[in-house]
Amino acid sequence: MKGKKGFTLVELMIVVVILGILAAIAIPLYMKFVQQSKTGEAQGNLGKIASLVEEYYAKSSSQSTTATITPGSSTSLIAKFPNTTRTGAATCDATPAVNAESVPRAAASVVKSSYQPNINEWSCTTAGAGACAAANVTAWAQMKFELSSPIRYVYCYAALTPDTGTQTFQAIASGDLDGDGVWSRFTRAGQTAADGSIQIGPLAVVNDNE
């Protein structure tokens, strides 16, 4: 069989080494890309929540606890952030961030997995179902925020809405995408100014790829 040549063992070994090097570089980069694509969920949803909070504040008002309604006289009305006894009673400061209205309620539900929320967890359309003590009492329902697709983060919202002084809110998404016990934390927070306007800060991120 003159004139026919094949690959030598050395040449094959060189090819295997090159493929191994390429795989060692490409696989971590691919995994990092996948992780980053998943963090887009938290960033996008927190941006939407911040917009809905701002919209709710602009449209809503409530009677001051000290005001008396007298026909023919002015009444003090105060715009409020979305707020319930559950969102005002507990902050989202813990890691992972959870309170009585978090979705899901158990942070372990999103560890290295996705969680399919029930629509009732956001809106409490059925009293007594899930975490609902009464129908339509969640801050999520007030701001008209809900997610029907699977989520990889715990969403926590808290607000303090005094009749006088500064009102504040915080919306936080916590996730443990790789299940290593280290939680990522995405935060949007805001407060009222003296003139009644809203100041909402930029996205704050801790351990974004966790």
C-alpha cells in the first residue's frame, strides 16, 4: 500500500492535548455565560417591581391617621408605597432575604433549582390558600406584580410607610444557583424625599454569579 499515510501516535496525542486545553477553557466560560443569563431574571424583575412601586405611589393616597374628614374643608391625603402588615412588619435584611410575603416562602425551594409559583402566592385571590390570611392583601397584588413562569430567586418586598417622615421600600431577589450555600443578592431600594418625590437607587449586587 505505497503512498498511503496515516496519523502517528504522537500526532494523535497532540490533537487530544489540544482538545483538552480547548475544553478546559471553553467549559468554564460556557458555565459562566449560563449563570449570567440566569441572573438576568432577577435584574429584569427588580426593575419592573421598582417601576410598579413608583406607579402605585403616584396613583395612590390614604387618609392620614390624624386627619379628620370635615365637609367643606381640606383633608390631608398621603401617597403610599405598596404596604401591608406583613411587608411593614419584617424587612428583607436577612440572607437569603425572606419575610411573610416572600415568594417562595421557603428559600430552599430555589437552591440549585427553579420554583413554580402559584398565582395565589402573589395575589392571594383565595383567602386561606398558601400564605394568604385574607384575599387581596399582599403588596404584590397592590402593585399588580406576579410571575407565572418558573423562578430561580426568592423575591422579597418590604416597606415602611409612616404618615410623617420618610417612607422607604426595598425589593430583593436572593438566589443560590449552584447550590454551594453562598447566596447572590440583587437589591432595588427607594425612599421619599421632602418634596414628596421618590428617589430609587440603582441595582445593588452581591455575589452575582452565585
